[in-house]
Amino acid sequence: MPLPPPLLQIVEWLRAGYPDGVPERDYQPLLALLAKELSPTAPADEADVERVRRHLESVGWHPTDA
């Protein structure tokens, strides 16, 4: 069964940003970043979220891509 297009886009940018897999310490801020992009509220450590955002942007991801 194929993934719905929005979920496929998320998986693609995750693979682009973390081709070797997501480091354990990035799971929570990555989920918070995703939640911020998909919903108005997401509790998270802002420094971690910003670190993950910078990492993903360094490989070409931008929030409007997801």
C-alpha cells in the first residue's frame, strides 16, 4: 500500500536530512519540529528544535517543503 502524498513527503525529507538514520538525541526535537509544522502547538526544547531545523536546512529542507 503506497503512502499518502503528505506522509511520503515527510519520509523523503527525513531520508534526505538523515541518510544514515536519525540519531537518538534528535528524535524528540525532530518530532516537535514536525508537530510545529503540522499543528499550532508542540512542547519542546527550543534549542534542540532549532538545532534539528538547522541540520535539515543544511541538506536543503525548508519548512514549506514538508
